[in-house]
Amino acid sequence: MKIKTFARHAALCTGLVGGVLAAGAAGAASSSSSSLHFLPMPAVSGGSVKTDSDQQFTIKFGIGLAKSSAQYRGVSYFKKIVEQRSNGHIKVNIFPSAQLGDDLQMTSALQSGTAEMTQPSTSPLIKMVPQLAVFDLPFLFDNTQQADKVLDGPIGQKILKQITDNRNGLVAVGWAENGFRQLTDSKGAIDSPKALHGLKIRTMQSPVQLDIWRTQGANPTPMSFAELFTALDQGTVDAQENPWVTILTSKFYEVQSHATETRHVYTPFITLMSKRFWQRLPKPYQKLIRTASTQMGNYERKVSRDIDKQAKSELKQKGLKITNLTDSQRAAFKKKAQPVYDDFKDKIGEPLFDQVMKATDHSQ
Ligand code: TK8
């Protein structure tokens, strides 16, 4: 893709973000009355962290998903670890359902110092951190093992360090799982790109996501998560795409009639801390935050994978008509989306692009 076109995409995202920021976050739907059973939280390992100062710290931790999500469960575990191991010197207050704003608003709150932590999807951060576009590439990961290998290995750790070292006021302390994304719509069963023609689909504020759905012949609109439920309810958009757990816990089944198990993108969550807050923490507490963020990510991934099937079957019980694609049907979507790789190869950057292609058996 020519940089000009990419810039237009990015500007569109920013423009819309501007619009959304002005409109203020409507706040995602409250937590669902789902009966998801979470895996028990592991006991806190590691003793108390000693520091010379007796100073108290408070972390305002904002997330986009509801209290019934795996994301909230993971952050609750982080809270348990940090409060216990700091002997209460660090307090963590969690704000779910985009109460502190959407992913972009919460990330800028960290940069301005009005909040301390958040855990956005990587997609809306692409304009700030172009290499994150690699995770939006369609059908990049076939399974969670491949995703874990990339995120927990040298590639993922290098991206965390690059974000921390660049001058955007953020410290990237770990990865967690948003998960494999599925398509939902209010029009009817979708089992081929042809059925997507003209469909008004909301995407995250990501130029890659826009490109993916354009290649499929749909009509994509970037929008913050906080605005999504209302937009589906009012028919501003016909469709969206998210993991089963989010579709359930954000009650999208109330405003969508059909779903297709596309698994078209695996989205990570990235755990961020305000750099100005980080620099105020004594070194032992900085180490504790890193350790607790890794433990949060490991536990949250287990929870997310464990409830993914539960969420899909509960959605069926709630009346969502789910289309399971055959291999050849899924291959048709994959083929259509192939040009996206060339469109964003330059933006992602040669070495990273090639490393990820190799790690995911995509290298030609
Ligand atoms: C929640 C978002 C959400 C994402 C989206 O903060 O925007 O559709 O999948 O999970 O990050």
C-alpha cells in the first residue's frame, strides 16, 4: 500500500477517533448475566517486596471489557498479587467497561498521568506504534500456541522494549489475550466473501482492519469499542467482530442475529503503565509490576481459552445462529485477504515482518 493511502487510512481512523473522543465514551454494555465459570486464581507466589520508602501508591487500572470478561479476571489477579506482595503499599483500583474511556482515551490518560495502567487491544495503537500492525494481519496465527511463541519469545519481548524505550510516555509490561475474532451480523448467515458485499461492519481503529474488510467487499467503519453496542443497536452498523467471550459479556447477541466462526485475526491485549508513574516507583516495585503482569497474562490466557467454548455454546443457547465454516469456505476468506500482507509489509518493517512470517510458517 502506498504511504499516501496508508496515511489516508490512518487519518480516517484519527478523524473518527477525534469524533469519538468529542462524543465521549458511551461506555460498553454492562457485564452480561452469563454463567461463565472461571478457572480458580492461583495462590500468590513470592514473598513481600521490601523497599526503603513507606510511600503509598494507587494504580487506576482501566479496561474496556465488562466485569464478566476474562480480561477483568486477569486484572483482578494482578491486583491480588501486587497488593499482597507490596503489603498494601500499592493499591489497585480496577475500572471495567470503558468507564475511564476507550482504548485510545485510556492510553492517552496514561500519557497525561491521569491514570496509571490500562490494557488495550494492539490494533488502535498502530498509528502510535506501527510495528503492532503485524498482529492485525489476517489469518496470521492458526492457533494460540503460535501466538504465545511469538508474544512470549524474542519478537514479543522486543516490541515491549521498543514501546518502553520510545518517547510516548508508556511502559509496556506484558501481554494478555483478547483472542481469536469472530464475525457477527444482523443480516443473515455469512459463509463466503460474496455474502459480505456492502455489509456495514465496525472495525477497531486500525488501518489494517479497514483493509481486511475492504478486500472482502464489505463496507468497514472504524469506531471505538465504547460506541459499538449503541451503533449495533441503532443499526448504524450491521456487523462487528470480536472473540466469543466479548460477544457474550458485552451482550452483542442482543443486537446481532448471526455469527460466523472466522477466527480471522488473533488480537493480543498489551499491558501498559504510565511512564511518569513508573519512574516514581522504587525499583523493587517496578520489578513486582513486571512479574505480576507476566503472571496476569499467563493466567488470563488460560481463563480466556477455557471460557471461549463455554461462551460459544452459551451464545447458541441465547439464540445466536452460528455458521461454522468448512476448510474451503474459510480458505476463500483467507485468499481474498492475502493482499493485506503486501499492503502493510513496509509499514511493519522488513526484519519484524520476515521474523513473524517465519515464526508462523507464512514465509514464502
Ligand atoms: C476493549 C477492546 C475490545 C476490542 C475491540 O477495550 O475494540 O473490538 O476487541 O476488546 O480492546
